[in-house]
Amino acid sequence: MRSTELLVEASVAIHRFDTGETEYVQVFDVPCTWVWDDGSRESAEYWAVVKYIYDNHMRTNDTISITYWAGTPVKSGENQ
């Protein structure tokens, strides 16, 4: 299985259901494994950010808009 380990950074708007407000967050060093045969690198990076945001910043019924994301391959021997 061919894959590449990536670290992703992103800018995300979180629309809070309970208050109607929008919170803007930036995340860095989100771990991502892109399995080449399973889909595009962009898709792997996007879904890594979605999972990270839902696991760490979301409340029930909130929605998100990812306004920017970019991944960088992890150098061999680099700690994640």
C-alpha cells in the first residue's frame, strides 16, 4: 500500500448553532495519511481537517466551512 504521511494546516469558520455566531480558527500540524490508491491527496487532507475539527471544536448542530487548507509531507525521521 503506497501512502504519504502529511501535516495539514487549515483555516476554518465554525458556525455556532446555539448563538448564531461564527468563530474562526486556524489549526496546524493535523496528521494525515494519504493512501494513494484510495483517493486524492486533497481529499485526504480535507477529511483529516474535518475529523480534527469535529473531534476538538464542534458542538451539536454546529456547521463548518473550511476556507483554506494545505498539507506538507512529513520528512523521514521527523516527529509528528
